[in-house]
Amino acid sequence: MTKRVLAIALVAGVYLLMLASLDPLDVAIGLVVGAVLVLGLAEVLFSGGDLGARDLARRSVRFLPFAAAVVWDIVRGTWAVALVVLHVRALERPGIVAVPVGRRTRTGVAVTGLVATLSPGEFLIDVDWERGLMYLHVLDATDPDGVRERHDAFYRRWQEPVFP
């Protein structure tokens, strides 16, 4: 129960940071949004077993570098899309790339899909659990092995310590 309350508070905190507000109405809305998200996604969020205090602390510390890497990925994707939209770079070959799930848990796959979709130029289409593949539509699929390697490197370096 404590983990759920903490998760609701964290979601509300992120919401308030995005608004840059501490207005009581915004706090209330943030708590409602947090409760809906956390309770609605409880099976995915809390299916990895109980986190000990040490593991939770380690993941919390590693979350900031992960969040910074996500922001950088969004900036990189925004730049790539802007170059195509402004006709500075040609739209070579958009397409679908199959990325192996690898060691990702269900939560890890959900986070990978969210991170890919937050960055302009990519989004998660589907997950084939039987084959262990995530299908991503990418702006430039000329080098599918490079796309796979980029996602694997991001996972290993930034995501796995926080959301395996």
C-alpha cells in the first residue's frame, strides 16, 4: 500500500512540476490523475515483486539520469523531425523495425514504448510476446540494426537500472 501512495505522490509531483504550480486545485487534480494512473496500471507497475528499501533508493537515484536521457532523446527526435519537415533532410525510408524485448520485464517494455513514443519520429506499434519483439515505426528505417542497437544501448545504460 505504501508503494502505491508513494507512486501517486510522485505522479502528482511530476504533474505539479509540469504546471509549475502549487495551487490547491492543481494539487488535487494531480493527486486524482496520479491515483487513476497508479491504480489503473497497478498490475504493470507493481508486478515485479516487492522492492526493498535499498533497491527503491537505488532506482530513485538512477531515475534522474534516466529522465535526463529521455529529455535528450526527445530533443534529438525533435531535431530530426524538424530537419525533415523543413526539407533540410530528405525523408529517406520510414518504416517498421522489430526490436527484441531482450531482458525487459513487462514494465520495462511499457517504459520503452513510452520513451520511444515521447520522442518525435518513433512510436511503439505492437509487442509480440511469443516472438519477443517490439515493433516500432521509425522516421528513418534505412539502418534497422542501428535502430535496434540504439534502443538496446539506451535500455542497458539508462532504463534497466530504473525500469528493468
